Amino acid sequence: MNKLIPDPPCNTTKPYSPNTLFMIVPDTDTESLLAHACESLASANVIASDFATYLSGPQRNTALAIAQIIMLAELAVNRALDNIDPQG
């Protein structure tokens, strides 16, 4: 017996459009964006470090590794800020 295989449906989905509930103003300057990113990373680093104090063993090591990755990202953002506006 031959079974008929239906044709795949046409792609009728509309293109992706981001939710605008939380949106960064499009004309925000790069320095401001980096400054806010730096502050957010600093806060995330504190949260991860504080959280690690409640853990032990491998879980503590994982939380501290996450804190270190956040710190490295913060250093990169700070360097980008220095490149934009050297203080010397």
C-alpha cells in the first residue's frame, strides 16, 4: 500500500520582532552603554561571589568560576571604556 505524504506547510510565520517592553534607546552612545554594562557586571560579580559563600565543594568552585568570568568581562568592558576616553 502506498501512503500519501502531505506537502509540508508553507512558511506563514511572520518575521521575528523583538519585544519592546525593555528596550535600550537606539541612539544611546557607546560610552554610556559600556558604563552601564560595567556596572551590571560588577553587580553580577558581587552576587556570584556572595552566593558562593553559601556553597561548598564543586558547587562553590562553579560559582567562583562564574564570578571570575564575570570579572574578566568587566575588565574587558573597562578597557573598551579606556579606549574610547583615555584618561591620560
